[in-house]
Amino acid sequence: MRTMESACTDEALFARILDGEGDAFDQLVVRWRDRIVDLAHLMTGDRDAAEDIGQEVFLRLFKRPEAYDPSRPFAAWICTVARNLCHDRFRRDTTRARYQHEAVERRGFGPLPQPSPAAAAAAAESEERLRKAIADLPARFREAYVLCAVRGLSYEEAARVCGCPCKTVSTRLARARKRLLARMRDWL
């Protein structure tokens, strides 16, 4: 049975925050923290930076709740804030290779249980190759891929996050998939 808290939309929770209900902020953090950290981790390739970005997203939300425009979906808005912080972090980083080539870990993205150590090793190698292939995508393609294919945002939501037309997101996603498929064919 769903509780009243789980039935409450993000937008309704945010309205409660604006009304001064502190527990609504806590609920929103619990609901979104892992997703924001995962998104930041996939975009930066750095778990520590992703944790920092996740904290910064909610700190900004706490300090300036009026920055949210209730006419926009909350999911697109909070992902945009996280994306912008990732881009800010990237601009500050002096080592581009760190951003592009670190392995991307994501909870739930690991290999399925394997029947033998050899199969487990093969699966881990394939997973690492895929993570590296995602990390090696150009930033604009990786961003579209992570937002749509990994995080499950619609093209429209991803377009709002990226600040570009929906068709651009679609094109970038198609190109990302094409590049990933070409890399996977090389492995077979």
C-alpha cells in the first residue's frame, strides 16, 4: 500500500517546501539524492566529485528554493542543476583525461550473478569495456546517452536539461548508440 509520502509528486513536495515544511525538503532529498549522484557520476566519471555535486545541488535548493520554476517539471529542473554543476566542475578540472577515461560505476549497473569464475571475469571485462566506451563518447553524446538511456528521461526532459531542441537530443542519442554499437562489434 502506498503511503501519502510516496504518492506525493515532486512538485507537490516542493510546494510544501515553499510553505516552510522542513520534512518535505528531507523527503525530496531522500527521493532524489541517489539519482543525482548517479547522474553526476556518469557525467564526470568521478565518484567523489559526484558526491560533492549531489550535496551542492541540494544546498542550492535549500538556500534558493525560489530558483525553481513550478511551470517546469521538477525532474528536468533538478537534472539541469546537476548537469550545470558537472559542466562547471569539468571546466575547473585541469585534467581532461580524468573526466573522459575513469571507469563509470553505477549502482545496479554491475554484472549479473555468474555461474563460474571464468564467466564472472568475462562479464566484468565486458562491463568495463562498456563503461570505458561510454566515458570515451564526446561529452554532448555521452550527456544525451546518460540522460535518456541510463537515467530514463524523455527526449523532451533531456532537451530541457541540455538546453537544446528535442531533435538535437534525438540525434545525439542516435550517434552515441551508433558509436557504442561500433565499439561493441569490435569486441565480438
